[in-house]
Amino acid sequence: MLNQLNELNSGVNILLGEFKNTYVAAKMNPTNSEYQQQFDNIKTSLGEIMSKSFNISNDVQTDTNDLN
């Protein structure tokens, strides 16, 4: 699980940097479909990472409950 968390953490750091740039570009150029698509793709990727983080959190909670 630690390896999974490290992978997710590095992915989040990369995506957050890209998120800032694409957010600004998409908001400054709302008619540019390329910027909008890039922004949507990054939002989707961040959502996937959040989902994986939630699943790992649930696994940790289950393992903790099993130990008690």
C-alpha cells in the first residue's frame, strides 16, 4: 500500500502543476476547445487519483478493523 500511495502522491504533484496552467488557459480562452479538453482530461485524471486514494483509505480502515 505504501508503494501505491507514493505513486499516487507523485501523480498528484505532477497533475496539480498542470491543473493550474490548464485552468488559467481554459478560463482565459473559453472558446478554445483544445484548452478545454486538456483541462477536462486533467480533472478526470485527478478524479481517478482521488478515487484510488479513497479505495486505499478504505483498505487501510478494513485492515485496521481486522487487527482490532
